[in-house]
Amino acid sequence: MHDALREPRWLRLALIALAVLILVGLVVLPLLMVLAAAFGDGFRAWWSALVEPDAVAALKLTLFTAAVVIPVNAVFGTLMAWAMARFEFTGKRVLLTLIDLPFAVSPVVAGLCLVLLFSTTHGWFASLLEHFDIKILFARPGIVLATLFITFPFVVRELIPLMEQQGSDEELAARSLGAGAWTMFRRVTLPNIKWGLLYGVLLCSARAMGEFGAVSVVSGHIRGLTNTLPLHIEILYNEFNGTAAFAAASLLSGLALVTLLAKFWLESSHGDALASTHRRH
């Protein structure tokens, strides 16, 4: 029966060849073209574009945003997943739906929502912000908030299925033996979810460094101050500064490749620990 249901060899080879062709055409070839364009004028031109003050400021802001967003998402994503996986309460399904909202809403719409909330002219909190002299939009806080909104689901959605499948037996046993909530979480819960948490953090970091739409709306595009690396690349490209634009794009691609390699290592080394999470997605 199993042999009868197997696809013909030619069909399997054709599907594999098609998958490889699509991957090469849509991913590998564009990446190689970016690298070729970045180094087209030589290594010195590439390096000069990267050490230019605006490029350095954009890289620092990108890394700063990721450094803030990743720990916040890791902590609150873990707490949210714990609450969703361990407790039953009214409105749980609605909350689960809201967690997926950043996946469904366009990043540009998310940025516009932040403008409606924090604009100093017509925002909902305009008077409050003016009273305390707090600036959210066109500043780092707005960029961080926009990135937080976009990246929030990654950690939560990695951990909820994993924690649901593992159940709470070990945690209940720890509590019955006298362990406090923090001890139980540190000695039982966290070791069981650490690889799923790391996987979610990797996905979160990749999206945080590459986010464009929501950040573009709230940043104000102020060179050297509120431009992240993706926004810096857009400005250079619009100014027909191709060498500098592709040089910055190669740097952003390099950061993405580092994340991809870390993801590949995690899946290769701890695939069994992550398989249960992916089967439930």
C-alpha cells in the first residue's frame, strides 16, 4: 500500500527542481546581486559608505531598537504564553486573536495608529505628552513602540503550543514539593521552554532589524537621528546613490544571514525540542 501511494520518481525530482529554482530565483540570486552591486566599486567604496556618519547612526539605532525590543518581547511574551497555556479565563479566545493582530494588520496601519495616539497636535494623549514634555513620534520611543507592536507575536506564538503540549504536571509536582512560583519557573518551566524561547527570540530579532513600514511612519526620516538601517537604505536609493544604498543593504543582509545561521544551528542541534512547537502551528 505504501509503495502504491508513492509518487513517481520523475514527479519528485521535478518538484524538488522547481523548489530549488524558485529559491534560487527569489532568494539567492537577488542576494548575490545586492552583494555584487555593493562591491561593484571596490571594497574601499563599500567601506566608506558604511563608516559615513548617517550610516553609522542608522546602524546604531537599528541595534539599539533590537536590544530594547528583544528582551521586552522575551519577558512579556513568556509571561503571556504562560498565562494563555496554564489558565482558563473569560475572553481567552479574544486575547489569542489579538495576539495575532500584528500579523494581520499592515505595518503602515500600525504606524498610523501610533500617530493617532501620540501625535502632539491631534493625538489622544497630546495634552498629556505636552504637559510632561514627552516626545514619542519622530524619536526613538516611537520607533521602539512600532517595532514592539510588529514583533510581539513571535515569542508568544512559539511558546504557547510548546507549553500546552508539555502540560503542567512537572510544575504542579514542583509546587507540591514546596517550590515557590519563581523557583518553579526557574528550575522547571524555563528549562523546558528555553529552545522554543530562543527560536522565538531569533525570529523577533530578524524582524526587528528589518522592519520598515511601521517605523517609516513614526520616525520622521531625520537623518542621523531617527533613520534605522532600512530607512537609510531607502533614502540613499531614492537619491540615486546606488553604491551606498547597496552597501548598507549588504550590511543588513549580513545581519539577517547571522540570524539565519543561528536559526539553522538551533534547528539542527535541538530539532526534537522544536518539532513539537512547529507541529502545532
